[in-house]
Amino acid sequence: MHHIDTNSIFSNFFDNKIIAVTGGVGSVGVELISKLLDHGVKEVRCIDNNESALFELGSFYCADERLRIFHADITDEWEMLRVFGSVDYVFHAAALKHVPSCEVSPFSAVNTNIIGIKTIIRSAQENGVKKVLFTSSDKAVSPTNVMGASKLMGEKLFIAANFMAVGPDATTLFSSTRFGNIAGSSGSVIPLFCDQIQKGGPVTITDTKMSRFMMGMSHAADLVLKSMVYSQGGEILITKMPAMMISDIADVLIEKIAPQFGYDPSKIEKRIIGARLGEKRWEELSTDEESKRILENDNYLCVLPAQCNNTEEVRDHYLQLGFKDSRCVYTSETASKLSKQEVFDFLRQPGVLPFSLRTQLLDSIRLVDAPTVPCEKETTGFAVSG
């Protein structure tokens, strides 16, 4: 079978295109916008309902006229119809994503994560958007909480949207990408641990056996962009991620970060507080049922749409991209875990630790082989919506 050159199709895919990013001032949204502006896009539309963060982002990119800022709520269909006008591609990253807050405010989660999906689908179809990509979560797999259940419903609606065409010329494709925790994002355990260590402890751990999938923000955004390029409609692209023990992250951070704040690591208390409401001990990125229709390459799993008339076409497309048949069931419980040295190497990546703390750490231990990024810029100041 002839394989498609994925580098060539990605290199100019976004050239001269108009892109919309919902949740544009959230952690993922900010990184997506930064990377899109590095491509030859015609325009990027940042859509969010956080006025202060929108102002900050607009000020940061004030010299780049390709970025347009829209204060709008994704549940407002009239506003979405307006801001999706002439758009080629939509990255739907807006969501309520924190498990505890969704547990205590479930109707807010339903309104944003489910009703908002309906609005996005309808508005994209009415405007003839070419592709829409939904950023889902590992918590959508076998959900045990409101947030995960709402994300699962979002995935199901995005699959169904491919077969609910509006008008004879409707060709909008809807796909999802599913990944785990983004290190350094708002609500991430890593900045929480750093803050607790800076205060002298205690470092609060929910469960010593808790494991999570985790990846850096830049890598996650790159894979989301490629998911848009690959997507054919109805599939779920699952980003492969390293798995690690939360207790190992705490141990490494205490050892390496405590001295930066003048503390003896042995004096920092670790306190077990128990799992939060609706929280799993491990995370899942795919299920046994999905393993019956799954393809795999080095970076992704692709869950083919079940019982849909385009399944074989989607399958052939991914085979041409170098994917192979798989029976993978991907959970952080069974996946190989990073060693503590590998966890430390992961923490050294740009964007994982707070910017100033990472610089201070690398300077103090003189890591001559530390990863470097030219003109690295700190974006955490914008990542306030998740």
C-alpha cells in the first residue's frame, strides 16, 4: 500500500486558512494559537468568555493582525454563527474540565460540555466549516464523574454529527482527539505541588497508588494540530502519553525544588488526603470495546467509527498514513511507568514547571544537557480558563 507523506501534508495544511479556537485563553487554546500563528494562517479567531484573559492575550499579540479576539460563550448559538463565518477549521477546546467543580455544579457542566457541543456543531454546519476537532479527555473513558460523562457525550455527539448533514452541500467533518493530563496547565498537579513546596509543605497526595498519563503542553498542541490534519470524520484520535505515578512526581519535585526555596527535602511532609469526589485511581485512554476497531502508530491510537458508512474509508486513510491494526487497551494502571530519573527529565521540559522556577533549577544544577528552546516564551499568564 502506498503511504502518504505526513510531513508534507502537515507543512502547508493551515496556509492561508481561517482558524477558530474555542476556549482560546485556556491552557491548550493559548498553545494552539501560538503554534498556528507560526504557520502561514490567514487569521486565527480566539473565542472565550474570560474577558480579562482575552485582553491579556490580545495585548501580547497586538502586533499580529492575524489574531482576532471574540468575547463569546459557546452556548450562545447566534454568537457562534457569527464568529464561525468564513472559518475553515475549528478547534473546540472550550470546556469545564475540573472534576470536583463539575461534581458540585453538574448542570453547568451539562450546559457547557454538552449543550455547548450542540451549538458548535450547528454553527459549524450552517457556516460550511471544513473540519471541527473536539479536544476530549481520558476521563471520557468509562467515566465515573460528571465531567467525564459530559466529555463522553461530547465524543458521541461529534461522531453523530457526521451523519446529520444540514443542506445538500453540507460536508463538515467532525472528529475528536482524546488525551490525558497536560503538565503545567491550569489545575495541573505539578504547579500545585510546586506551590505547596514553596510554602514548606505539606505536599498533598490523594493516593500513593494513583497513576496518570501526562505530557508537555507543546507536544500536546503539536499532536492536536496533526489530529486536525489527519481527521476524516467520526474517528477518535488518542494521543499516546507517558504514564507516571503521582507519588513519584511529588518525590522528585520535593528533592529538586525544595532546595530552591531554602528547604531541606527531608523536612517536607507528604500528606495522604484520599481521592477527590469522582476521581479515579488510574486513567484510561481506550477501552476493551474500542480495541476491536482500533489502529495504531508511534504517536496515536485511532478508534474507527462503529457501524458507520464511512468506516472503511477512514480505515484505508489511516493505513495509508502508516497506522496498523491493534488490539490495544491503554490504561495508566497497566502501562509502563516512567522511572524517577525519567520523571525528572520530563519535568525539565519547557512549559512543565513554572517558567522562572525551571530557569532557576537548571541554573543551579548546571544541567549542560538540559533541553533548550530558542526564544522560549512564558504563556502561563494566559492559561486561566483551562
